[in-house]
Amino acid sequence: MMGKTLFDKIWKRHVVKNVSKGLDVLFIDQHFLHEVTSPQAFDGLRVRGIEVLMPHRCLATADHNVPTVNQSHPIKDPLSAVQVASLKANCEEFRIDLFGIGHENQGIVHIIGPDLGITQPGMTIVCGDSHTSTHGAFGTIAFGIGTSQVEQVLATQSLVLSKPKTMKIEVNGTLPQGATSKDVILYIISKLGTEGATGHFVEYCGSVFEKMSMEERMTVCNMSIEMGARGGLIGVDQTTIDYVCDRKDISQKKISFWKTLNTDVDAEFDKSVAYKAENIFPMVTTGTAPDTGIRLNERIGAAPHLSEKSLQYMQFDSNDQVSDQVVDYVFIGSCTNGRIEDLRAVASLIKGRKKADKVNAWVVPGSMKVRAQAIEENLDQIFRESGFEFREPGCSACLAMNDDKIPSGSLCVSTSNRNFEGRQGEGARTVLASPLTAAASALTGKITDPTVFLDEN
């Protein structure tokens, strides 16, 4: 009998019923909710007179619409205020735990799950948010769902799904100085394009991912969907086990089970690609899609998948060096790079230095827990002394559904996951980058290779 992949093993264990060939009813272990995609789902339950089947398998938090300044004050934007208030009312009515504004565990939905030890290997996890793939770093099947599916899970704790194909992405070797997990995933997306993994669940393999911390792995899995994948996951190893056990009391029996989930040596994937770590350097995007990444020493026109329309929107010339582009804003945060290790990396690079005068630099921790840890380590003091704003938790300028919007025409170097037109505000221009590259760019006022400062340090 042929071996099975990690994805296949988890999927098979969660099939409640086979509906037809390739179509299964899949049990969902954990359902995360937030204020944007849940209101209509709860309304649907009311119309049908249905209760939430398993409230203990649901957890909600407010993140997309929350302000990151003066969170103790009323929310100014009427729509945001209504959505946050509706989430609170819905969770109270349907007996779902909520980490609302001011709660010690409040934060971005994809950050609090792992940080609180809720996300564990072998689980199926869903949320009405595309970047739920973040949780796949723990060896889980985790993916985003639409509002109608949110209602399905609330009502039945399961989903009717077509089983995706499997894909292996392998990266071996040693990364050059300054190259981070964010650069690794930007490089992969630049090679595959935004549709290169469509219809697949990706497993990341190889020495580069094995060496990564859990927070670095989460960054990689977070952006899996930017190349069309249904989700991404990484096998279970001691790094995974140590991270979870630091947050939860886990039995040896469960740990032994987790190890059995890993992909068998003789398992076959539907698709496989491989890359060399030595070819991956600090990168930034230049267009209006995540697959337009290039190295910091290249001309803008070198970017793959770059359209004339996106060049016009970004106000770039294909012959210009990307490192010559003047920066107006720097945003460090989001479910991609708003964790404590991201903040530590930024603080280490900017310590004892000042940001460029014209640059607005925001550091937004991904959760209250991350924020508290940063304050305990005096990172907040380093940020402020360097001229960076240290804010309160939330999705912030990742998607401009709150007060943190980038003004039209301004160029923002952002550690978030998408650079679509208007994503960070109407007319805003977004360059995706790692926390190190974002920090270096804030210091110089231009898009800057972080190795300049790493060499000095």
C-alpha cells in the first residue's frame, strides 16, 4: 500500500460521511470567528431557528474593525462600531466565548489561536477569513470559508467539501543574510504566480522550513493562498511540540499520535516543485499582486507577472531601481508579521537609530499578549525612541477596515500579505516586505535592503 501525506491522514480522520466520489462531509475541530464575516451567519441561524451545535468548539475575537489607538474610547466609524457590537451580542446569545476589545486575549484571530495553545497538530480549523491557512504551520488542515459556510459550521460543526489535490514545495540549503521566512514565501509566490497552486493543499518540506521557528512557519503558511492554494501546512517536529507544550499541558500519548501524522516516505503528491535557499534574498513586491516580488538590487521591470496597469497604479517606471523609491509609510503588523519575533527583529535593527523624518512608521502587535510581551522586553521603548508609533492590537493597516488607512498616493512598505489596489486605503500604494526590510526602509526613507544595517550591527 502506498504511503499517505500529512494532509491525507488528517482529512481521512475527519470524514464523517462520503457523499460521492471526491465529496465528503468533514468534521471541523475548531471554528474561529470575527466581526466581519459572522453577522449574516448568525442571522441565518435565527431565521431557521437553529442553535449553535458545539459552542465549545467556537471562539470569537474582534480584530478587523478595531482601532489601534485609544481602544478604550468608543469606535468612531459607525459601520465598524455596529459590527463589533453585533459580534458581542451574537456571542452572548449563542453562548460563544468572545475576546472583545479590552480582553487580555484579544487580538488578530490567526495570532491568538496558536499563541493560546488552541491550535494543535492534526486538527481541522476554519474561519471566515482567507488567511486561516496560518494555522497549517502546526500540521493542521486550516482554511478560510465564506459566510454561508460559517453558518454551516455553526449549525453542524461540519462542511461538505471537495477534497483538494496535494502539492509539495521543497526548499533546501542555507538562506543568505537578511533573508527571512517572509522573503522565502514571496520568492515562492513570484515563481509560481497567483494561480500556481490553485486547487491544491501545499506541504512545505526541506531543511529551510525545518530550521524555522513556529512563528516563521506561520508567516509562510499564512501566504499560501496568495499563490492560489486552498491552504498550506508543515509537518510536526520537536519545534512544533515544544511550542504547543509551552502553552498547554499535553499528554505523551497525544504527542506520540502527532508524530504519526507526518507524511510517509513513500507518499506521492499530485504536484511537486523545489527551490534552492541560496537563490532567496530580501525581496519586495512592485505591482498590485503578491507575485511581483524582486530582489532589492533589481530594477522594477524585473518583476514577474507585472502588468502595465499595475505599474501605472504604483506610479513606477519599469527602468527604475526599486531601492530608489521614496517611502511615506511603514506598517509592521498583521496576521503575517505581527508576532513577538517580528517585533524583536525590528527592535534589534532600529535600536539606537532614528526613522527618516518624513516617514510615518506604525508598529501594531497582533494581540494583547504580544503587546504585553513587547512591553515586558522594553521593545516599546525602542520603537518610540526611534520615532515609531507603538499601537494597540488589531488588523490595522493590512486592509483599512478601521481608522488605520494609508492616504491616496502614499507609498507604504508593509509586512502584511496583500498589495491589491486600495487594500490599505483608496489610492494607497503597497509594497510587501519582511519586518527587517520594512524597518530598514523606515530608517532611510527609501526601500532599503536590511543587510546594510545588519552588516553594521
